[in-house]
Amino acid sequence: MADAPIEKSRDPLKISREEQNQHLEDILELSGGFGRFQVFQLVISLILSILCSCNHLGAIFVSFSPRFRCGNSSPVAPLDQNLTLDETFSSNCSDRCLTHEFDESTMVRTFVTDFDLVCDRLYLLPTLTGVYMAGIVVFNGAGGILSDHFGRRKVILFLGALHILSAFVTILVSSSYVGIMVLRFFVGGSIHASWSAFFVLASELTVERRRGVSGGVLNFGWNLGTIFLATVAFLLRDWHLLQWVFAGMSLVMVSYYFLVLESPRWLLRQGKFIEAENVYFRIAKANGVNDPTVLELMQQKLDMVRTVSESILIEQDQGFLKDGSFRSFLKQAQERIAELLRNQELVKRFALMSIPWFAIGMASYGIHFSAKLVAFDIFSLTIIKEATVIVTIGVLVAFYAEMRRTITLFLLCGLSGGFCIAFLFLDESLSLTRGIWLIVCQALITSNFFLLNTYTAEVFSTDVRNSVFSLIESFGKFGSLLAPFVVDLGGETHRGLPPAVFGMFLVLAAAVFLFMPETKSQPLTQGVEDLKDEKNSIAVLCSSRLRK
């Protein structure tokens, strides 16, 4: 790390809130910038991303619907000759069928084959996905609020323990549809809310110039996880064995008790100044920073930040659970929510960011299920798509570091939307072209997620960052909940319609970034009182140039 400029000590009482945000960025730079500590944090977060991806996208394989034919028939109403001679897995339904036989060429055992989820029981299949997504929505909303109140680390550890328990209990109730449905609520909610809290934590521990890298690595984990998932699914072809693999992998989260530190930004915001200082100096030690002059400058800046943080806590009268009661917690939460809703800039940013999260959440999840719309092997197509996404994100990480955030998101959302809409006009006989086009669509859409995750963490303040991030991400999961219905129902009308629908929502999402503030080269803000209408959005800048 290059030697940081040495500042003369100043009266801490004269530091402004804006200067406080910059000082916190300086402290991270002085503690080693993007050093060994940050790299190690990204490695353990990468493991969490892989686990999250396997659970989230595992539905592609564990809920795979193979072709089927009638098995046993009713003795009262015997099957007609055409049905009894069906040897081609034509997937024809009949009221006379009591059970079905399934084509095992792709997957030998799935939820569909175990619980006969075809024909009049077909509605039970998307119900499993809906309950999984509902768990994410509920846990994300609650986990974000709890993370901002009790800390990132505690929430990550609690949700990790809940996920491990849920993953293994799922195996025990594997013969019960209702049991699996209930457990998937907890499996999906716990792992995803844990990932959201870790993403926010990683953003708060990473210097501004490397947040694009941090977000890229966390998203790389999803792509690597999907490749791993497709490979293991190809080898095992049994949802029960896959669940054993996922449960075994979840045990890695036990190590987080020893490896994950609390966010020093959150500690400062809560008035836990000594603990925050200890974390910053532990980071410096891990990064090999031992120059007494640098460490002294770190302490000076921490003293300045502490003074401002204390004054903010006094102004807002934010005692931490003053009487320790649950009633006190609820009262404080109610007062805090009312205060936040009065902040027009926070409400505006939340409302605008909900739109791209919904659109990208729907498109990203839906494009995975759209693989059934092209005549390709599902295992090969999944691996090729994810490898392409990894290359795309790798390019964008470097691009994102140089370009304005809002312009990059505007262009990428618009481009991915255009490609998806164009899929509608590709003739179904062009199997290779449609397969390649779908791969490009997914690479662009999934890359949007990497950029959106990073930008969202930057555009909100520390005191509400995890709450807002998780609540907004819930809009994305609501979009994901609708995606399978768009694919299944829209695909019945026209096999190019689902990607086109996703594309139209992406074009709408692109327009949002015309009105959002630019965050490149800006420090993370500590409190909602620091959120200002920066007047640096694309729309404002274009309007100013036109007036000139």
C-alpha cells in the first residue's frame, strides 16, 4: 500500500458529518486498503455464495419435471388401448391413471417423481417454489432489520445455525410433501438472509475503489455454485442425494463463529467505540500494517469520528434498548420507522430501487427456467451459461471501476432488455441460435445483479443499509416467485414470449438509473441524515447541459 498522506491533528469537535464519512474511508485505507484481511473475507463469503446458489437454483434439478406416461389404472375404469400402449412418455394426462411412470434419462428422482406432481397435482410443484421464495421475503425483511439493530455478525451466525438445522431435518422428512414444503421456507429464508447480511458486511469492510471487486466475487460464487450444482446433479441425478450434499456443505458455516468480525461502521453507529477501534486495528494487523505513524493517524481519525458519532446519538436520543425489554425494542422500532419515512430522499431512493430489483429478480431467475424453451441438454446448457456469466462479470469488474455506476447500470439493463425482447422474433427451428441467444441473455441479466448489489449497498447509509438492502431484495424475490409462472404459462402461448416479457421489465428498470445519484468515488454514508439529493444523476446532468 502506498504511504498515506499524514494530516495534522485537528480539533475533533470541528469535524462535520460529511468529513466523518470520508474519515471512515481513510481509516480503511490506512488499515491496509484491500489487503489480506479483505481477501480472506471474500474467500469465506465466496463459500456462502456457492451454498446459497446451490439451494436457490437447485429447483432446476430437484423440481425437474420429466416426461411421463400412465402407470397403474383404475380397475373400475380400465385404460383405453392408446394409453396402455404408451411407450414414449408422451406426458398425456387421464382421469383413469392412478400413478405415473417417469422418464429417468435426465433425473432419476425429483420432487415430481416422488410425489407424482403432474396432471391434477401439478399445482403442488410451483407451490414448493412459492413457499421457498416466501421464506426469502420474510427472512430478508426480518433479517435486515435485526442486522441493523443487533449487528451483522450475530444475524449471520444465527441464520447459519438455522440453515444447518433445516437442511438436515429436510432429509429426515423427505417422504412427506408437507414436511418438505415447510422446511423449504426455512432453508431458503435462512441461507439467503445470511448472504444478504454478509454482502452488506463485505461492502462495509471494503474500500470504495475495490467495492466493485468485492461485489463481483460474491456474485462469482453464485455462478461457480451453479456450475458445481449442475455437475453434481449430472453425477447423482437424485434430489435426496443432492440434499445430503447441500446439508454437508452447510456445516462450513460453523467456522464463521471464529472467522467473521462485526462491522466497525455498525459498531460506531451503535456507540460501541472501543469495539469498533479494536476491529479496525485487528484489520490493520491482519494486513501487515505496523508503522507507528500510520497507526497513530488511524487513532486520530477514529477520535474525530467518535466525537461526531456521540453527538449524533445524543441528538437522536438513541439508547440501545434502554430498559432491555422487548416492549422498548418495539417502541424504538416504531419511532425509528416513522422517522425514516419522513426522510424524503430515503423514501425516493427506496421506491426507485424497488423497480430494478423486481425486474432483474424476475428476469434472472426466469431465464434459468427458460432453458426448457430450447432443445439443449439441461446440464450442459446450465454450465455453459454460468461460464459465460463469469467471463462477463470479470470484464465488468474492471469496467465498473472506471465508469459511472448509474451509466453502467442504465446501459447494461437496456442492452439485456433488448436482447431478451429480440428472442421473441427468433424462429423456433433455429435451435442453435436460440440456445446461444439465451446464453447471452443470461450473461447480461446476471451481470446486472453484480452491479445492482454493489450499487444498492453504496446508495444507502450504515444505520439502515442492511434493512433497506434486504427489503428491496425482497422485491427481487417476489419477481422470482412470478418468473416460473411467466415461463410456464407464457411458454404455452409462444416459446419466445417469456424472455420478451423479462426484457420489457428490464427496459423499464434501465430508466430508473437516469434519476439515481452517482456513487463512484463517494464514501459510504453513516446515517440517513447524510443522504442528500446530490444533483449528480444522469437526468440532472443532461438537463444542465441542455440549458447551457
